[in-house]
Amino acid sequence: MNDDPILKLDEALRKFWMDYGRAIPIKGTHTEILIEPKFFLNGELNPEVADLMISVFLSQTTREDVRRGRVTVQKGVLTIKDKYGKPMAEVCNQQMIREFTSRLGL
């Protein structure tokens, strides 16, 4: 087994994509093809994968997380913070913000 952290991260992202992404196989008579995105583009996380990760995170977020300040919405920007209060991600996608706030009734 390889202990390379990049390979572990790639494998974890592949599993995440299979669980939550649009991993639909294309079936032929004698073949089945599974389309996966490139997880890293030019040294950065693929924006489609990043959006999916944020969407899954927000779907599992509770009102308690908002109350504790782990997720804040101010001036049309949703900010996700780590356990120390340091911003990890900012979401400007208004549809994603609307879905999040309506789900929690904010």
C-alpha cells in the first residue's frame, strides 16, 4: 500500500465523487465506462468538485453551526469557518446561498 498523501487524497476525492457526484456509467454491449473529472486542474481543485464538496457540507450543516459562527451569511457572501474561526471558503453562488438559508429558515 502506498502512503503518498497525494494518492490518498486523489483516492478520497474519487470515492467522494462516486458517493455524491454525477458518476453515471455509460453502458455498452460489452463495456461499461465511468466518467470521472480531473480532480486537480493546474494545481488547484477542480471548481465542479469544489462546488460539490461545499454543497454536501452545507446540506449537512445545522442551525447550531450557524449559531456557533461556523457558517455566516453577510452581504450576499456565505463564509465557512474552521473550528478556530478562520475562514476556509467563501460562497458567492446566490442559488446555493438561497437554498441553504431557506433550508435552515434563516
